[in-house]
Amino acid sequence: MARAACSSVVTALSLLPSKSHHLLRNQFSFSGKSNKFVGVLTLEKRCFSSTVSMSLKAGIVGLPNVGKSTLFNAVVENGKAQAANFPFCTIEPNVGIVAVPDSRLQVLSKLTNSQKVVPASIEFVDIAGLVKGASQGEGLGNKFLSHIREVDSILQVVRCFEDNDIVHVNGKVDPTSDIDVINLELIFCDLDQIGKRLDRLNKGKPKDSQSKVKEEAEKSALQRIQEALLDGKPARSVALNDLEKDAVKHLCLLTMKPMIYVANVAENDLADPDKNSFVQQVKALSSDLQSGHVVVSAQVESELTELPLDERTEYLNSLGVSESGLGNLIRATYSLLGLQTYFTSGEKETRAWTIHAGMTAPQAAGVIHSDFEKGFIRAETVAYEDFVSAGSLAAARDKGLLRSEGKEYIVKEGDVMLFRFNV
């Protein structure tokens, strides 16, 4: 299909201690001197690098009348309501930053008598203009590219409900067709970019032997990706070695970005979505396209915004579900990107930090500040469940649950950590 169609076509601000032997004391209640951390960290490279921080960026795309903007508005508003102490902001009309829901933060905060709680955050971007023919100037044309290239993952909203009052852009509800339309536009954009890049590589000459090796790796990778795209397959379906991945990373290819298909269902399908034949189509396609999927109801999310916070759980339970769409979306995003959370907790604050699964203790410390990674000595660590069962850090230590981990330690989901470092 693609072959035929192509022929026609926030910075982290920190108050750090002076350079000497330091212990990050503010994180626990038995501390003396304290260090204060201000602001929200953001990803340094939006092309999905290994550098992770507290704020992720997810772009929401979809055809007209699939519930994309309704879902965006509702999820952002729900996230705002769920974190009264979180510095929510709407950067632009189509961008909103919300807190990542995590009940563990409140538990830790109570145990350590923290003055404040700082959750991880996620930034949602409502990306307009991605319609059939956008790559050829239809709708807003290629204006969507400037937004979509900067996101870490793409949430593609797919209509999985019938409603005669909401006209489908193509005349009927057809998830397979809708997904093909969006994915084809992304493929066109990648093919155009790859074609231009291969032309430059073929015309240019490497500066040295090292550059030659990298350029040959890039050329080989792009040629294989190009073939896959022409067959209608995303760039992420192509197996690349580490050198090739690094060589093509700068292009920020759209079909290389992790994709989650968001099946938008009616309220009465939310409790048992597998009975919805449209949802079954989305699940099958997401598997074929090496992507994730999640089921939400933009209608329900919108109704939640009209309810007091204490009534929302009761409303969700009445529908046969226990979690809002915001929680589902974030959990699916974390899973697809291979992310996890660790905590720091003390009298000053309890805070959640987002890292890649598999990161070592020094790398996890570097998410707080690069000096913590450079001067890492060891990490006093206790599992969240052990911390809660012990009731305090001192009790955890007395029971032998608090461990002293070195540079090779792989941080686990939910670890509560205190870093010792020397800078």
C-alpha cells in the first residue's frame, strides 16, 4: 500500500551543598542539614534517549471525531484535580502537564511526616492536523510534525463506539482503516526524511575512518528501514544493532517512536471491552505493529471532571472499573517505554523519580543531579513494602531490611533510596 501511494506523493534547579563529603540528609527524618530541589526535570532529548527524568511527553493523535480532544481535555483536567499540590500548568491550549497518580507517595509521606509530596509528571500534547493527506498538504499539512517529533511516545486514539450523532470522517466506524490512515501519513513523513538523508550520505564524504563507520551503519539501517516502510511496516519493526540505533537516532523517525493504540469505547463497554469487536481489531493490530494498547472511554473521563474528587471512585466502581483513563494511559506508557519509579522520602518532602528499568544506583542518582552520579559512594535502600511494614526507616534498619547497595546495584520498582555521594 505504501509503495503505490508513495509513487504519487523544565530544567532542574538545585541548591546543592558545597564540594566536600556529603550525605543527602534531607530525604529522611533523622537528618541534619538539608538540600532543596526545585522544579520539574524534563527529558534532555525528545528522540527517546536513555536520559530519563520526572517528566515524559506523550502526543495524542487521531482522526477527527474519534474523541481525541475530548480525551485530552478530560485527562488533563482529571490530572489537575487529583494533585492539588502539584504545580499543574497548561503551557499552550493543546499542552498540559499532570501528576502521575501513585498512592504510595501519600503512604510514605505519612510515615516520614513530609512537608510536601512531589509526584512524577507526564506532559500530554493534543496534536492537531494529522489527517488523511496531511503529508501532501491536506488539513494543517505538515504543521503537526513540529509537535510530534518532540514527544517520547504517541497515543493514537481510535474510535470504537457507534453514535449516529457524531459523524465519522469516513462515513463508518472502522478501526483498521483509521489506524492505516494515520500510520500511512507517518510513514510518508519518514520516507521523505530518509530519502533526503540518503541523498546527503551518498553525495558526501566521511571526514575520517570513525565517521565512515558510523555513516555506513546509518546508511545500512536507513535502507532497511526504507524497505520496511515501503511495505507498510513501521521503522520500529526493523532489527537494528546498537551502532545502527545510535546512527539513526538523530532523525527522530516518527514510526520509530513507541505507539499505544487507545481504543475509545462507549460507557457501557468499559467494564468488559473484549465484547466490543472494534476493540478486538485494535488489540490484534497493536500486536502486529509492535505496539501497546489500552481501553478508555473519553465520555466517562469527561463526566469525571464534573464530579467532586471524592465521588469519582464511587462512579468508576458503578461502571465496573477501578481506575480512570489517566491511570490506564500512564501505566501503559510506562510499560511500553520500560520505565519504573523509585522514591526519596523525608521530613522535607516525599518525591517520585522516573527511571528506565535496569538502571544502576548511580544512574538513578544521576536523575536527581549529575553530581550524585559522578560522586556516588553507595545507596541506602529499602523496598517500599518493607518500609511500610516496618513503619519507619529506623525500624527497617533494626530488622535488617535496609540495605547498603553499591555501584552495580540494579534499582527495583518502588525502592526507597538515600544516596551517599562525594563531590
